[in-house]
Amino acid sequence: MNQDLRKKYYELARISAGMQEREWRQIPPITLLTFVIDYLIDKLEIERGEDD
């Protein structure tokens, strides 16, 4: 993945999680990936008209 694109994804996930950058840097990469996957699943469910 392009480094700039990765930074943008991390920044989007950090903002959506409501975290400060210092807190964000302490999170392991696998947890970041989980945040992004959860976000994408929620977005897909909303687009398909499903709701929790």
C-alpha cells in the first residue's frame, strides 16, 4: 500500500475513534486494522440498509 494512502487511512481511523495522536501511536497495528475493518463493515451495513 502506498505510504501516503496508509497515513490517510490511519488518520481517518484515529479521528473516527476520537483519539489523540499520542494515544493512537501506542496502539498495535493489528488493532488499527481491526478499527478500519469494523468501520468498513458498519459503512457497508448502512449502505445496504441494515442496522444494529
